[in-house]
Amino acid sequence: MAAMLIGRVLNSAKNSHFLLRSRSFCTTSLARESDSDSSSSSSFTFDKEKPILVKAPNARRNNDSDSVTMPTSFMTGSIVGKRFYKKVTTREADDGNGWSVMLDYRTLKTPSKRPLKLPSLALANAIAIEWEYQLTEGIRPFTMPLMRLACTALERVPLTRSKIIEHLSRKLHQDLVFFRAPEDNDLTTDVHDIQVERIDPLLKWVESEFGVKPKLYSSIFGGKQDDKLVKAVEDWLKKTNDGELASIDALEASAHSIVIALGVFCGKLQINDAIQLIRLEEDLQVDKWGLVEGGHDIDIADLKVQISAATVFLALSREN
């Protein structure tokens, strides 16, 4: 279901290639600027044909509260209760700073009871679509990756920002793209050749972007990158806002690569590019030995949802 929702958002975006807008500190980004027009409509529709409304025949009666707060279990993926609303809309925040999602007449709040104020109408529309697709018998957070990222950006990142940056900088030493299969081994020659073909352009971008040539290693335990490169990446991460850092952290967690995460952020990599690099070695094994149903296919679907969600969240946050 999460894959269907992400697909809906991607198909609704005006830029069909979904190229990310670059930030000023991505000096060599290949991202293109989209010319989408902003809208102040309070109903969420991308094609301006008709608003998308929610039908919930068994919804509960209205109560006196003018807001609804998600329980803490929302962030763990547990079902948090039956659907209690009929219609989902978006509107400008009361203070004029950001956009809110409305469940009937209630303003949506985060698990810590903070108003869910989103930086763009496009992101608010996308999160509203996630709420639209919830079933009467239960609200399922695991089908709402954009909502969870928004809560992370609003609640977790401001409190643990320095620790997140330290963690990501440390992960650079075990980055997936710095592992290189031995060239002189018959069992790994094919892996080495395709790594050179597909990963080397990304490594050249890293050197150009950060001014330090990354070191390659053949140990599965990783190696040690130049301190100058680590410091450059750390300084770069400090320039991000909370939503951007939440997206980068989510991308790194799924990709096992801060370099791939930064490549997506700067527009060097698109969603499919990132997924192909992440699965490069495993896909070679699947091509050789076959796909295990109920294993590989589920892993691929989950990876697509996680990478797509973080990329979509990042792109929609930048929409005007």
C-alpha cells in the first residue's frame, strides 16, 4: 500500500522525472529547476480537476476537539486505531507560516502534540493523500512514510541534530560505494568491472564536490577515509535544515551509503539510479542464481518505498 501511495504522489507531481531542485551548497548539482505554480487551495488536488475527498461511512461522530494528535505508537508502525474522519483537506497554518492537514475540522498534530506545520502545500497535499487512503478498520502508519518523515523532521531532528550529523559522518568510513571487489579474482571480476562502470562517476563527483579523493578498500569491514573528507561532509551536513537532514538520514539508513544520500540530495542521482547502485552486487547474484520469491522481491519493494519516500519528501518540501 505504501508503494501505491508513493506512486500516486510521483504520478501527480508536475515534473514527471521528479528531478530535485539543488541547494546552493551543492556546487555541481545536476538538478533542474521545475516551473510548477504554487496554489493556495485548501483542498488537495494536483491536476486542478477536482478535490480528493475521503469517504468513511463508519466514521465516529464529531467531538469538541479542534485538533487530533497521533499517539507515540504512530512512529513504530503499529495500527493506531480505526479511522474517525470523513474528509481530508489542507489549509494554510493559522500563523501563515506553513501548511496544515485537516481531518474533518481537526488540525493534525504530531505525537508530541506539536502542530504538523509543513513547509509547502505540495508536501501537505501528499501527506493528505496518505491519510485519504487509510481504511475504516484501521490507520496504518507503515503505509504513511511521508507523514513519519514529517514527524521526524519536526520532533527528532531538532533535539538530536548534532548526534545525527556525527553518526552520518562516521558512517562515511563504511560507505557502500567505497568497497571495491578484487580485480584479480575470477569470482569477483564481473563485480569489479560493473563497480568501475557505475560507481566511479559518483566517486569523481565526490572528489569534485568536496575537494578530496575518496579511498577505496576491499575489506567488508570498511576502511578509513581522509579526515579532510569527513570534515567536509560534516560541514556540509550542518548547512541543511531539519527536513533535509531527516531525508538524508532516511536515505543513508536504507542505502547504507551517505554518498548515495548526498548524491540524491544534490540531484546527481535519481531514485532509480540510487536503487541500482544500492542493489548492484545483490542484483548480480540474482541474475546468476535466481530470485527468491518472498525474499528478494519483498526487499526490493521495501527499498523502493524507503528511497522514493525520502526523495519525494525532500523534493516536495522545496516546492513553492
